[in-house]
Amino acid sequence: MKALLSSRPVLWFLFLFNAVVAAAAPFVVDGTQGVMTAVGMGVVSLGAGGELARGRGRGRGHRKAAAV
């Protein structure tokens, strides 16, 4: 499961989908629930974006770390 979640296509999906939902949630859901949904989805989106920026999910280094 960890290998799947750290693959580049999955990280891009998580980043883009959650960013769109975070931007739309306050307009679709009223009140505190919309704000909290936006915050939660934004955190997931930032996490996926951070992993993409850091270079994880490219397939490099995962085999070396597992062999050690």
C-alpha cells in the first residue's frame, strides 16, 4: 500500500483533486463544516504536493532503503 500511495500518478491525483475540493468546499457546504472540509482537504493536498516537490515517488531510493 505504501508503494502505491507514494507513486507519482497517485500523488498528482491526491494533490490536484484535494486542492480542487478544498477550494470548492466553502462554497458548496455551508458554515463550519465547509471550512473544516476545506482545511482537511488542503492539508492532504499540501502533503501530496510536498512529497512531489521533495522528489518522492519517482522510484529512486526506495529499493536502496528497503535493502538496508
